[in-house]
Amino acid sequence: MRKKEREYHYQGRIGLGVNANDEVVLPTGVFNRQPMLQKYQEETQNVAKIKDFDNLFVPFRAVATNIKNGDSIVLGSGSLAKAIYASTAIPGGFQPINIDSIYLVDGGVSDNIPIGVAKKMGADIIIAVDVSENFDNDIDVTSYLTVVGQLMNILMRKNANESIATLNEKDILITPNLKGFNGLDVDKYSAIIQAGVDITQKVYNEKLKYLSLNKEDYIAYLDNKKLHLKNRDIIIDKIVIKNPTYVNNEMITSRLAIKNGQKLDDEQLRKDILDIYNLGLFDEIDYKIVKKDDKNTLELTTTPS
């Protein structure tokens, strides 16, 4: 049952499809976008209303890559969940995501250690962590996957080196010993994490602990910050389906537990959307709450496959 549940929520399968021109096409990623995006939405639900990332408890930027031209795209506003997804969408692994009419993938391809972004945000001291893989000089070039992986490592390693070169004497670089590991070593993740713990503890004792605030100053700092929690008592007055596909809107609404006049249950809504998505009829299903004249409208927007 647990295996089936994992497969349901985190589907990863490569299959053929047919587009509107009757052409056979491959998917844009092994893993579908919707389940992972909804996981990010769940984890960021308490700050979902914050659209300017400078207003988060810690100012934040996500770095992604324009898949069409390789440009680095810095995301500082909009949907936090979508920004995080874009920044982690490994090319070929996860489907790209469209934000502001730009298809985005993992920022590591264009700026794997975005030191320049942090400096533009006003950071006085950069604490950079380099987990970029070194490319192998002795690879077996007869394997397609090995060649693709080598190409990614070369791109990411080179732009990482360029970023590291911009660090100054005040900045701190943390580089875990990851020799013998790669990003796909799922069964070795605990050892990889421990490697990060070991080097960080060493660096902390030498450099990081001197940057800490004392207890009184830290409490004062926290007092000046306000947590922006979601409103847990949203009553949905109206449901609007924006659906450009051939699928009947009533089919979609019939699969939603929420009805007009009921309190919004974010967890149930995400479950219902995932159920609808798993019908295989849509590329993506997005939702938002629009408030106007003290009325809350739940808008669901579908994207054709």
C-alpha cells in the first residue's frame, strides 16, 4: 500500500504521447510537475499570501534557468512554491514550469552558487556552500546517460568556479567532502548529510560562531519580525473553473469536496486537485483565492496536456 501511495503522489515514468498534430512526443521530464509543486505549496502554505520575497521572515531569492536560452532568472516575487520548484527542476528529471511566459528549470545550470545574487541583496558576508560535482576525466563515453550527466557536471562546475572566484576575505566557503558520492545516490543520503554536518561544525568553530548574535540581541531581532500566517477560516463564496480544454467543467467541480459557502480545507483541496490531475487530462492544475468586495472566489485554472 505504501509503495502504491508513493507511486500515486510522485509518479516517475517515461511514456510516449501524441500531440495536436498527431506527432509522437516524449515527456519533458521523468517526474510530473503537479505532485512536487503541490508538496511545495503544502510546505509554504503559511506564507502563501506573501508575494514579495523581501517580506518573508528571511528575504529570499530563487535562481532558475530559462530553458530556451540558458539565461539565469532570479525570482524575487510571485508564488513561493513555484519559485522553489523552478529552482529545483533538474532538466530531464522534472518538467519545466512556466512563470511569466518563461519555461524555467534548475538554476544550477546557469548559476549554481548564486553569490552575486546574495551580494545584490546587500549581504555583508557571504556563507557559500559548494556541493557541485567534479566532472570525471575518465568517464566511459559509450553510455548516453553518463555523457549527459558529464555535460551537466561540466556546466555546473564551471559556473560554480566563476562564482567562488568572486568571494573576498570576509566571506566563508563551505565545501563538504563528497568524493565517491553523486546526486543520485539515494541510499547514501544519510552519509552525504553527515559529510555536510562534519565540515560545517569544523567551519563553525573556526569562523561562523563569531557571527552569532548574543541571546538578548537575537530576541530583539525576533521581536521586530512578524510571522505572516495564513487565514485558516476562509469561506469560499464562489468557485470559478478556467478550463480551456474539452473536459466538461462539471466533471471537475464534481470531484471537489469544497462547495460554495464552506470553509476552505487546503489539504483536502490539494488532494482533490491531485485526483483530477491523475486522470491524465491536464498538464497542470493551478488554484488561487481571489478576494473582492469581501467575497472569496476559488479559481481553478487548467492547462491542456
